[in-house]
Amino acid sequence: MPTLSMLLVVSAALFCIGLLAALSRRHAIFILIGIEMMLAAANLNFIAFWRFAPQPAPPTGVMVAIFAIAIAAAEAAVGLAMVIAVYRHFRTTNVDQLDQLKG
Amino acid sequence: MVGLISALILIPLAGAIALYIGQPKNARTVALIFNALSAFYALLLWQKFDATAPGLQIAERHAWIPSIGAEYLVGVDGLSLLLVLLTSLVFPFAFCAQRLERGACALMLVMQAALYGTFTAQNFVLWFLFYEMSLIPAFLLIKIYGGENRDFAAVKFFIYTFFGSVAMLLAFLGIYFAKGTFDFATLAGLGKSGLLTGNLKWFAFAGIFLGLAVKVPLFPFHTWLPDAYQTAPTGVSMVLTGGLSKMGVYGFIRLLVPLFPNEIKIAGPWLLALVVCSIVFAPLAAWAQRDLKRMVAYLSINHLGYCLLGLFAITARSTSSLIDTQAALSGVFLQIFNHGITAAALFYFVGLLEQRRGLRGIDDFGGLMQRTPLLCGWMSVAMFSSLGLPGLNGFIGEFLIFKGSFAVAASVTAIAVLGLLFTAVTFMRAMQSLFGGPLVESCSGFSDLIRSEKLVIVPVTLLMFAIGILPQFIFNIFNATVTHMARLFA
Amino acid sequence: MSTVAFAGIAILTLAAALAAATLQKLMHAALSFAVMFVGISAFFFFLGAEFVGLVQIFVYIGAVAVLIVFTILLTRHDVGKVRGFNWSGVFVAVAVFGGLVWTISKTKSLSIVPQQIKPVTVQRIGELLMTNYVWPLQCVGVLLTAALIGALILVMEEKS
Amino acid sequence: MNSWITSNVWLIPAAPILAALLILAFGKAARRAAAPFAVIGQLTALTMSIFAFVPTLHSHGFRSVQNFTWFTFGEQTLRIGFVLDPLAAAMLIMIALVGLCIFVFSIGYMAEDKNFSRFFAYLSFFSGAMLGVVIANSLLLLFVFWELVGLASYLLIGFWIERPSAAAAAKKAFITTRIGDMGFFLGILWLYHRSGTLLFYDGGRGCLESVGLLALGASATFIALLIFCGAAGKSGQFPLHVWLPDAMEGPTPVSALIHAATMVAAGVFLVARVYPIFLVGAINGVTPSLTVVVWIGVATGLMAALIAVAQFDIKRILAYSTVSQLGLMMVSLGVGGVAAGIMHLLAHGFFKALLFLGAGSVIHGCHHEQDIRKMGGLRRLMPVTFSTYAIGMMALSGVPFFFSGGWTKEEILHATSQWPRSHIPYYLMLVGVFLTALYMTRQIIFVFFGNRRAASEHVHESPGVMTIPLIVLAVCAILFSVVLTPAWPWLENYLTGYPARFDPHLLIQPMIIVSLALVGAGVSLGIWMYRRAAGSDPIQQAQPALFRFLENKMWIDEIYDRTVIALAAIAARFSDWMDRYVWDGLVRGVGAIGHFLARLTTGADERVINAGVDEGTVGAHGFGRLMSRRHSGQIQTYLGAIALGMLALVLLYAWLG
């Protein structure tokens, strides 16, 4: 049987790949994909900690994961809508050129 | 019913609001009226204060955010009262020094309220609130009303002090999670047996130390100070040195020393080394400055170094006897007060020179003694006070500090005495080139002190003499507190 | 859950994730993204959270992945042009990974194996949603509605 | 009156200080009242000093002490007090009397000065502070007045501050004495730490009394040496003597006189006052600290006497002679002749004041010419000045029998010859006596004899207000010897506390022959050498290299300039540089690292390098621009920063574990 730390390492790896995508890619959609990956890694942690907790334990991890999925879905929908809107406005999805926040 | 201390905090704030809403023509007069009112309240506080009782007095306690242990708890002991009185003294002095714009006056009043709050708050959350509240007006005053290079100086000042504050806040959160209280008195009671364990202890110690060391400032965290003091308007420089820098020393006395007595003993030699660097290098650097304001700023670092020398010397060694502890603490308290007056007066005089000449390089003046003997005479008094001439206020504080620290850290004290010498050298050079030699042509049109300037400087100078010759009235304020704290630290 | 199966799923998931993050073609990446979620769902199944695994598949593969594909299609003029890769991101990601792994390895209490549990039934989840978690549920409902409306407004044609 | 003054002895310094404050308060308006105020203040001090002197005669070893609490800190009290004993009483009279003469003389000398009233305020202040030093019964109070004396001397040396040389000399005097005072300050701290009190006499518990001295233990040597640092600074002992000759930049005779007759005596007085500390652990009257005092005194005395031989400025010759005499006094104290040293101090106060006032009169008459080569033949033109000056010169040279200086000098030589440790100081002192006679003869020949030279045309005798003080002091210099003779050593016994007996057999001592021979040799050699010297110095012609060495004061000033002062200046610039570039650079470096990481995440490598270089070079605006640049507006930058921040928190958490 794998231990909890092995699972955590996998989820850490997943998280970091998501971070990589979010940080390194120019395309806005990749950033969204990266964020979804990070959320999935977090969900994995929730489930893993629930599963490895001393039994019997209330299924809090499960519930949080469900809510997280719901919120992530909403986030993805809004995010993709924004990508489309931004694309219409600026004719690009390259985040390097989107620096309206610049101080 | 608003308590005395709350009223003291609220009056300057009300003044700031009045300035903002009322938009009066003569903002300075309005500010001075509010200052007179707050000074009256401060005197009232002094009058109500029982000098023989050691603990917290005239306290007000209200629930604020019970869930995180934050409450509105203000009160004064001797040290707090001393600093409240100093604040009440320095601010009118600063307002008199310069005709500031309306916005600047309002910001100064906000800062004054924050200082009153800082010196009276007895709960960390409240204290930190006021502590940070003073930062914003200071930043804006430098940034908006400063001279050359003000953007850089303001940002540097802000980032620097804010960085220190964040470190301190984190440290305090750590303490809170460990002990569940923000109350100074409770924490001080826990400090003896060690607040925290393991690495967290050092993390918290370093965080608080950093936050306060930046504020004081202590070498090598002082590099914001010359820039900030140099560029700030005269009145603001006076307040920065007379009020804001005291928050750091106050914090050391009120927070770091009671909370981490054991850690200070371990870190003591290092702290003393930093202090000695402060004391020796700052006047040396002052000697090399061409700009008078920068020179005074460096000397300010040196004088606050004496405060920390006394404090760290008695707390870093467990061997210090009661008399030494009390001597050093009294000296530190007195030095805080003295430095507030003297350094503010020095900035005031530099401001007068700048007002007359438009420049303030040390080489821009010469032979002033022939043209403006009164200005030179009174300015010399402030300088001699700063270099610790007996008969003026600086000497007694320094003597007591050195007396206390010599007993426990003789070698460090012996090196620190060099600081006194270098300070003297710096001032002597300044006097020689400002007052001595033939009258420089560009100074030949100077006017001597005018009546309004005399009205400002004479009372302040008389106070310097009073403290230097008959200091008992100042000691009476904090003797009981000194005794109490000495027992606590011993 | 056997170690072999665990290793297999982990490799599959991470490989798919890596592909999704680094593939040049956006469409390929989107597909890898879907594959990765299959892997994650598999983890959930193995960990005894079957319901979450199912939801994961429905929501991500059924909805989010499809949304992504649609978006790609809608912005396809740009797809080929946006290139480039920021290598400093790799540095940050590796640093974070290193930090996390070091922390995990340092934490002794984590090297444990799971105990037997009763499976969490859908009925139990439903009960909980209607009792303990009713307020969060309401909030998520509002959030989803708001997101729906927001997304609609965002993609509506700009006037003028 | 007598007992009243012993319990209110503080009034003596208070009178002149009050006068000073009054003059300052009236400012320029008090020009006419300034001198009367000052003279009345000083006269009051003198009267009270005499009244204070009387009770000390009644009983031997008289000592009256008033201690009081200055302030209370914590639960501790700091006590200070005043003491009246023979040492203090004798000093009081000397200072008040000499001071009064100076005041009167100054009325004439400074009549033309536009800051006349300020000058008298300073003088009164000085006098008050000096009187305070004498009667202080606490080392701290003594230090307070000590520093005030230093301040007054700073103000007086720099009185003509518009002259750059005066401003520089004032600064030099203040800083040099302050170097010594820092040692003194440490000595006070150490003494306070060990003995727990700074009172000299406190009913058996004072730091000069047995209990306090016992508590000092082995640290007494160091404490004594540290206190001696202060004394050396004030009394111009080698290596801190450099300020004294420069102090002649002050208003000609008056400030010079203060630095010759009274203030410099403070150092000698201090050593005499705390003598018990020097004596702790003495074997045969010799302690390490006293040995140091002896050798410093010998070095100072001989060096200054040598330099004085090669000076041409009339005041500088006297200044070096003062340094030399102070060295002599220190030797006397060091070898155990405390009474002899103080007697010489008192006698020196009178005749050196006389000499300086005489020099002032000469300078006044010669229209502010100070070079003795340009004077000459003034004997007939200024008869009063000449005759009084000659008396002063003989007193200083140590001509026995009639002049006070002769008796005290013998006492010192006698004490030195009996020093058990070494006889070298004694022989060197004899050389010093010989040199003193030589350079004083040289000076008097150059100034008063020979032909008239450039500056001695149109010379006139000074007015009465200036000559009368000269006469008074000359009489003092002669009459004072009455109480000094070995036949009736009244003053010595007064100071040491034994009754005096008259015994004419003791008048002729073997030492007097040695002394007479040396002085005679010095004077004759002087007459022989300088008799024909007209505007040039025979030694200069015979030994130009040696003369230049001495004329340039052994290049000690130059050595200090190149070493100590240069080092300090370098240290100052180094501190400033460290501050600007290293400490501030570290801060900016931290900022730059943050900036670098932020840039790294956006991947603009070229810009990173450029920005890094910019950061190093732009300086002032860099930080502000940096702050705005870090806000690049790019979401990924922010995200990267967040990730790193989170990483830092995780690591911190794990580390704290």
C-alpha cells in the first residue's frame, strides 16, 4: 500500500505542473488549464487526508472536494468567457500584451 | 464619557478633521490651537498622575474584538507620561518652526494622535494600529511636502519601516498563537519563563527586534533615516526625530525587553556590538556630511544609540546590580526626553538658517557670529546640549546611562565614550565653519532672530537649562516606573 | 490499493498533466488535460471517494474540457500565433516542488497507511448536503448562478 | 560671617556667574555696565574668599563639607556637595585675586572692542566656573565645573571668532581637552562603580576616605591614570599640550593669562585633590600611577622649555614656559611633594599673570606687534612695564630669596631629589631650571634692551588701569615669598595641616646653592649670547637645523595632523562611504533581488541584466522606478511572486516545525 506521503508527493507534482503552466505559457487558456490542475491537486489532498485520517472520520474531505469542483467549474466558465471577451477586445490571447494593471 | 487619554488621542484627530472640512485660511494657527488643547490635556494627565505608584494609571478598558484578544486598553505609567509630554512639547515646537500648508498640518495632527496612541496603548493590536498609523502621515509628509529627492526618500522610508512592521506583526501573531493574548502586562508576566519554544522563539525575537531596530534606528538598519530627515520639511524632521524615533526605543523598553529577557541575555553581546557601531560610526559619518540636516540626522542616530546602550547593557547581563539598573533606566528615559527636545531644536535652527539662505550646506555659511550673534548663541546652546555639556540637559542622561552600562559592560562603554568625542568634533567643526571666519558675502543680508523666533526658542532653551541644573522634576515623573521596571528586569 | 496500480495511475496522471502544460498545440493540450482528469478520478475511486470521482469526470471531462475546446475554436485565429515559453516559470515551479517535497519528507507523521473504512454512500452525501452543509450549498448555488450570468454578459457582443 | 560663609561656600562661584548672566541678559545695552558688573561680581567673590579663608586658619586640618542631594533616580540618590579646606581656600584667593587684576586690566585693554560686554560676561563666567572647580566636593560636580571652564576657555579663545585662526584654535583647545576629559569621564564612572559614591568627603564614607579607598583595590591605578588624562588635557601635559600655545589666539593678554595662570592650574589642582587615589597601595610614596605622572611631567617640562628657547612670539614663549612650569608641578605631585606643587601653582599664578599682563602691555604699546625681533629698547619707554616684567621674569626663573618662584622651585627640586625610584627626573629638572632662566633672559633682552627696532617706534606706556594691576601682581609675587621660606614654611604647613614654627637657621639650604648656580648660569649665558643679538638669534645661526626643529615645536602638530587627525578624517569618510554604499547598498541589493526574481518570471532576460545594471548605477531614482517597475501589470508576475511567497511560508513552517 502506498503511504500518505507518496500521495502528497504526487499531488505536489501535479500542483507544480499546474503552476508551471500558469506561469510559463503565453496563452490565456493554458493559464486556466494550469489553475484547474492546481485545484485538482488540492482536491486530491483533501480526499487523501480524509482517507488516511484515523477512522471513523466524518467525510469532510469529500464534501469540501465536491464544493471545490463546483467552484472550479464556475471559475472555468467565467475564465473562458473572459478569454473570449478579451480576445474580441484586443484580438489576442497573449497575456504578455495584457498589462493594463501596470503601475 | 470619553476618558482623559482617549480625549488626548482624539483632539489632534478632531483638529485634522477640522482642517480638512473647515479649510481655514490660517491652518497653522488652528493646528496650534488644537495643540494647546492637547497640551492642556497632557498637563491635566500629569497633574492626575500619581508619581509614587508604579503601575498603569488612568487606564481605560473597553472590549474591542474579543475573539482575537484585542481590546481598547490605554493607560499611562511614568514612561508613557514622559513620552506624552514630550509629544505635546515637540509638536507645537514643530508647528512654530515652519509655516506648513493646510494638508501638511492635518497630516501632522494625525501623526500626533498616532503618537499619543502608541505611547498609551497597552494592547498589542491597538498599539500596532497606532504604530502603523503614524507611518502613513510621515510617508505622505515626506512624499508631498519634501524637498529634493523626496520620492526616493519617502518610498525608502516607507518600505523600510513597513518591512520592519511586517516582521514584527508576524512575530506577534506567532506569540498570539502560542499564548493567546495580546496584553502587554500579561505577556510581560509570561516573559520570564520563556514565551515560546524552539526556533519560533528566535523567529519572534528577530521579528520584533527588526521592526523596532528599523524604527529607532539602530545600525545597520538606519540608512533610511538620513535621506528621510534630509528631505523632509523642517517641522516634519523635528517631529520625526522628536517623536517617531522614540516609538522604537519605547517599543524596546515596553515589548522586547520584558517579553524576551532570556533571549536578550544570549543575544546581548551582538546587540551591544550593534549599538556601539551606532554610537561610533554615526557621529563619524556626521562629521563627513556637508549637509547640515544630514549631519544632525546622523547625530540623532548616535544619541538614540546611547538609549539602547543603557537598555541592552543592563538587560544583557544578569549581574547588574539594582543601582546600575536604575541608573541606566533613568538615564535612558531622560535621554529619550532630552534627545526629543535637543534634536528638534537643532533641526529648528538648521531650518532657520535654510530659511535665510535657501541652502543648508555647511560651506554655504561663514562668519555668522558677526551678523547674527543671537542666532549663533542660542544655536550653540542646542549644540552644546547635544554634545553633552554639563549644565545642559544632555549630560545627566548620558552620565546615568554610562554609569549603568559601565558597571556591566565596561569595555563596550569605554568604546562608546568615543562617540561623545566624535560628536564634539562634529559640532566643533560645524561651529567653526558656520560662526567663525570672515563673514561670507551671501550671508551678509541675514536678519538676526526675530521676536517670534525668540518666543519659540527661549522657552525650549530654558527647559534645557532647567533639566540640566535641577532635573528632579523630570525624574519625579518616572522614578516609580524605573523602580518597578528594575525589579522586573533584575 | 496496490502499489503497482498506484504507480501506474500516478505516472499516467503526471504524464498527461505535463503534456497538457507543455504541448505546443493547444488542442492536444486540451485532450491531455482530459486524460489527466481521468487519472485523478481513478485516484478518487481508489481512495474510496467514488462519488467525487464520478463528479470529477462529469464536470471536467464532460463540461470544462468541452468548454475549453469551444473556446479554442472561437479564438482560433490567434491559436497558432501565441508562442513562447517562459523558462523562469520552470524555476519557480521546481523550487516550489522541491520545497513541498522537502516539507513532506520532513514531516514524520505522514508515512502511514490507510485503515479500513465504510464507503461513503451517495445517500450519506445527500443527507449531509441538506443538513450540515446546507449553507455552503446555497452559497455555491448562488455562485454558480452568478457565474452563469457573468459569463453570459462577458461574452455578449460589445455595443458601439 | 565666617561660619556663615563656610556653610554657604557655593555663593563664591555664584557671584561671578550671576554677574555673567546679568551682563548677557542686558545684551548690548549693558556695554557701560558690563565692566562694573563683572568687577563687582569678582570683588564679591574675593571678599567672600577671604572670609572663607579666615576660619581655615583657626584649626589645622580644617575641613567643612556641605553635601546635598542633586537628584533622585529610581530609589537611588546622587549627592554632590561643596568643601572648604586649606587647599580650596588658598586656591580661591589666588583665583579671585588674579581674576580681579585681569578684569581691571581688561577694562583698559578691551576698551575699543565692539563686543566689550560679551567679553566681560565670558570672563565672569570663566571665573565662576573655576571657583566652582576648587570648592566641589564631588568628582561629578568637579567635572561639571571642569567642563564649564573648558567651555569658557573655548569661548574666550574664539572670542575673535571672525579670525579663522582663532576659530581653529578654539576648536583645537576644546577637542584636545575633551580627549583628556573622556578619559576623566571613564575614570569617574569607574570610581563611581567601585566606591559607590563620588563625594570626596562624606563623614568617612567618601571616595577619598578610608572606606572608599579600600573599595577601589587594584583598579585604583587605572582610575588614577584615567583621571590624570583629564588633568593632562587641561594642564597641557604632553601629549595633549598642543592646544595651549595655540590658545594665544584669544584677546591678547587676557585670554592668554587665563590659560596661563588659572585654568591650566585646574589639572594640577585635580591631581592634588584626588591625591589619595593616586596613593592607594603606595610603597614609600611610589605608585605606578604617580610614576606615570612624574615621567609625563618631566617630558612636558623639558620639551616645552626647549621649544621656548626657539620662539619669537612674545606670548608663545610665555605659553611654552607655562607648559614647562606645569610639567614641573606635575613632577612635584608625582614625587610626593603635593604641598610644594600647590605652592608653586599659587606662586606661578601670580607671576605668570604678571608676565602675561606685562606682555599684553607691551603688545598694546607696540600696536599689536608680537614678534620679539621687532621690539627692543623698551626699557626706557615703558618703565613700569619693564620693572614689573623683570620681577616676573626673576620669579619665573627662580631667583632665590626675594621672589616667590625661587622658594617654591627649590621645594620642588628638593622633593624630586628625594624620589626613591630614580634620580633622572631630578637632573632633567635641573636642566629645565637652567633653560627657563635662559629663555626668559633671552626674551627680556630682545624686548627691553638693545636698540629700538621697527615696532618700538611711537611706543608709549600703558594707562593706569593697565599698569596698576601689574604693580599689584608684582608686589604679590614678591610678598608671597614671605610665607614660602623654609625658615617659616607657613603655607606648606597650612596646606599639610601642621603648625608652622619660625626657624631662621633653615633659611639657607644646600639646595639653594644648586638653584642659585643654575639660575646664575642661565642668566649669564643668556646675557652673553643675546647681548649682541639684534633681530636674529645666535642659536639660529649656529645650529639652524636644531633651531628649526625647536621653532616648529618638534613638529608635534604636524605629526598629529598626519596621523591622528588624518586617521580620524579617514574613519569619518569611511563611515560615510560604508553608509552610502555598503549598508544602503545591502538594502538596495535586497530590493534588487526581489526585482530580479520578479523580472525572472517574466523571462525578459535582457531586461533583467539591463535592469540589474541600471539598479547599480541609477542610484537616487532607481528605487522609486524599481518599485513601479515591479508592478509590471502582468498577471503571471504576480502569480510567480505569490508562489514564491507561499514557498517561503511553507519552508518557514517546516523549519519552525
